[in-house]
Amino acid sequence: MGENYQSYNTAGNAIAFIYMDSLPVACDNENGFRRVAITSDHPAFNIVLSTALAAKASGQNVEMQYLTECTLWSNNAWDFAILTVQ
């Protein structure tokens, strides 16, 4: 990589996506992504993100529920609702 890096601004909210093959294509997006989105200002953001990563790392079964709304990422990801690890 070169040493001329572009400036990077971390201001504002972050968006995390959780992809699951068993989800329907989110919001009929043209790329076929099966995902939900959660923003960093969501009250459970840290818990959801930590739980999703721990479940993936340990191979546990996960149940994802989502709102059939597409408001968080260019209208092509379901809005997060509930994450359950079994």
C-alpha cells in the first residue's frame, strides 16, 4: 500500500450487518444480500454485535427476527428486531 492515505472520518453512527443464509433477500435488493442492519445508536447494539460474533465463533444456532422495514442502509437491509442464540 502507498503511504498517501485518504482521510477517514468516524463521526456519526456505525451500521453493523448480520448475514444469514436462511433470511429472505433483504428488501428485494439487487445483489441478493440476506442481512439485517443495526445502528450503533440502538440501545442493544453492543450486546447484539457481541452475541452474533460469539455465536458464529462457537457454531451455535441463531434465530434472527427482523422488521419488514428497510430504513437503515440505502433501503436494502432489513431492520434488526431480535437475535436469539439457542
